[in-house]
Amino acid sequence: MSEPAVVARLAREVTSGLKTADLEDFYRDLHRHPELSFQERRTAARLAVRLRAAGYEVTEGVARTGVVGVLANGDGPVVWLRGDMDALPVREATGLDYASTVDGVMHACGHDLHITWLAGAAEALAAARETWSGTLVVVGQPAEEAEGGAAAMVADGVHERFPRPDAVLGQHVTPGLAGFYPHTPGLTLSASDDLEIVVHGVGGHGARPESTVDPVVTAAYVVTRLQTVVAREVAANESAVLTVGQFHAGTKPNIIPAEARLSLNLRTQDTRVRERVLAAIRRIVEGECAAAGCPVPPEVTVIPGYPVTVNDAALDQEIAAVHRELFGAHTVFDFGQAMGSEDFSLLAPEGVPYDYWYVTSTPAGVWEAAPGEELAEKVANVPGNHSPLFAPDLSVVVPGVQTLVSAALSRLARLRA
């Protein structure tokens, strides 16, 4: 029997006693009570209770609302398992009987599943200490959606206060017919930057536009011209996504405001492309403002967000091999490089390998009803992350625990033939 097969067999044994109904209830409860970034106090407390009951040494309040559980179990490597906790400012439209009870807040990205998987894996591994040796560190991370949670944990000393990892592991729920576990060795997720732009005009009465410099019109030209950056300044074999997500100006229909504000998001996979696009944004904003006769130069502020996520190829291939043995060879495929972004990689100290994979979650009925023949067409036509209709199938609760358990055992297991 190959080593991945041995690890997979051990993972089945370790997770054979999972209390499925309890985990599903835990998931439903988290889904009903979503909390925004750095406000995850109830979620963190519920995770901490389960970790303490399983025998972990638990520290709460890391980076305000983060939770870290440590289970030392003899000599061996240190493995970190990470799950993020925060929800999104989205009004749920799923119609689920366990839909969010918080108006305008929803677990639209699936972090409630991530914490359920994390708790289940932590409990299963704690109950099977005889099968592995080393130290397991369980990280409940706040504020992934706010682009600050992992960085805040690092700033709060997570790398110094807890055992240094030899590997950092994580996963994300994603649209796609439930029952698949995509892996990508190497670059898997893009870097993300936010930009804040202020266009300064001259305000005045809507009846006398000639006495003003209208920042709304100028900002509208900026938005339109920005659409040419990726289309005309990024090569076809390079990747970039530029989105204008917010446009704020004015207070009344008959008042021309003195300023307009734009918020942008940029996704890139290469530092040279990033710098080229940032330079183009500045050039366009400054040029349009100059053309409009704005009295003051515009403000362009770049807010660095997530770095690229680059899986350690050897570690990813090792864990993918275990997942193939556990779930079937057909269930694991290369997800490819995505324009989505994550702060997961910040939790790995420099030089420490990490791996981040995916668990598909679309219910079979929803998947079959979606238009399209090819995988990409189907994925585009089912509710995805950040949608008010995003509703993972409950069938993925146990497999998501098994993926984490088997990944941890790939490094910690006391292997036996």
C-alpha cells in the first residue's frame, strides 16, 4: 500500500466517529449568526469552547477576535490548520430555514463552513492522538474579508507566541458540483490592492454649471477610461482585473458637489503587471482632472491588501495524492490560477511551506439545472461566493473535515502498513 493510501486509510479511521448531526447543527448555528470582520466574538467563543473541550490550550483575543488552540502530542512536526470566521455585509436571499438572523449580514463566502470543518478536524485529531505525533495548532482567523485579519494576527505576535509551523494548511468552499477537491501547485490566487481616489472640483448650483468644475462628470470620465487599462495595456498572456466598486458624490440633485470619490480594486498575479496598471491608473486620473480644469490635483491612495498565494508544489502534490486516495482519483483536479485573493499566506512565516485547496459545494439539483455544458459555464451560472444566494450543500460538512484531517496526517501520522 502506498503512503498516500496509508494516510487516507488512517484519515478514514480517525473521522469514522464524527458526529455528523452535531457538526451540521454547529454549521447552521454559525450561519444563523454571522458576524462582520473583527466582530466575530460569538463565533470565536463557540470555537474556543469546542477546542477546550477537546483538550487544546486555547488563547482568545488574538488580533482582537482571533482564536488559537495548541495541542502538543509528542515529538514531531508542527502543523497549523487555519479557518477564517467573518461574514459579509450581504442581505441573504437563500430562503434557507437556517438563514441569517442578522439583517444585512450573511455568511455569503462560506466561512461558517470553514470554522465547522476546523472544529471537526481539531476534535477528530484530538480524539485520535495515538495515530499521530507532533503539535497541532488550530487558528480561527478574524477579518479575512476586511483584508487585515492575518496581518493583524502576525502583528499580534502569532508567530512568536505559538509553536512555529513546519507547514500551514487551509481550504476554501467554492462553487462547483459538491464532491470535488481541486488543487493547484504553485500560484493559485492573485494579489489584491484597493485604491481610493478623490477628484476635487468646484461646487455650486445645479442651475449654473458654468461657474463650477463638476467632479461627477470628471470622475465618470475616469471610470470609463479605466476600462481601457486591462483591455489595452495588459498583454493577452498576462492577468489583471480592475473594478470600480464605489462611486460617491453629491447630496442633492440641484447641487454640484465639490468632490467625488471612487474606490477601486485591482487583482494581479505579477509585480510588473501590478506596477504598470497602478501607473496607468494614476496617469488616467491625473489626465482627466487636468483636462477638466480641476483646481487641485486628485488624490490617489493605494491600499495594499493580499499578496499572491503560491502553494508549495511538493506539499500540494503530497496532499492532493492523499485526497485522491481518500475520495477517488476523479475528484481531484488542477483548479488553475484564480483572480480571487486571500490573506492565508501571511500566516506562514517566510520559508515555511503552505498549501491551500478547495472543496466544491453546489447541490446536485442546482448544478444540474444551471445552463451550460462546460465546467466554466456551469460555475458561472450557479450561486458563488459573495452571492446572496450562496448556499453550500450540507453533504460537504463531513468531507471538509476529512480533507483537513488527512492533510494534517500527511505530516503528523505515525504510519503503519
